[in-house]
Amino acid sequence: MQEAKDMKKITLDELIGNLQTYELRRNSQQKEEIKKDSGIALKVMEEDSSDQDVEEMAMITCKFMKFFKKARRTQRREISANSRRMTGNSS
């Protein structure tokens, strides 16, 4: 900005506009860098799986199943509530 403009002749509005433009460009560049850097880290499983690995997998599976059961119950309640509202019945 200093190289492109004579800082003694620039108006306050021009300065604010230039700073806002700079900030927008910088924010978009940071967002692009974050998108590039976001990766997924996975645990590598070896062929000789230990008891601990099996237990971890069982625990994850159990938690996953509980989550889906809870989500299914919530969805059924919402559907039931919506159908009661549509028919005009309220219990």
C-alpha cells in the first residue's frame, strides 16, 4: 500500500477501503490454507491385532449402536409428534 499510494495524499476513506480489502484477501487466504491442511488421521491396524485393539473396536461398535438406537427413537418421536399435529390430536 505504501508503494502504490502516496501516504501524504491518501484520504481516510481510501485508507479504510484499502485496509478492508487487505483484510478480506488475508482471511480468504487463511481459509484456503486451513482447507488444504485439514486431513484425517487414522490409526494403522497391524495384522497381529492385540486384545486391546479388539476391545477398542468392540467399545466403538457398542457406542455406535447406542447412538443409532437413540437417533432412531428421537426420529420416531418427532414423526409421531408431527403426525399428531397434522391430525389435530394432542395427548
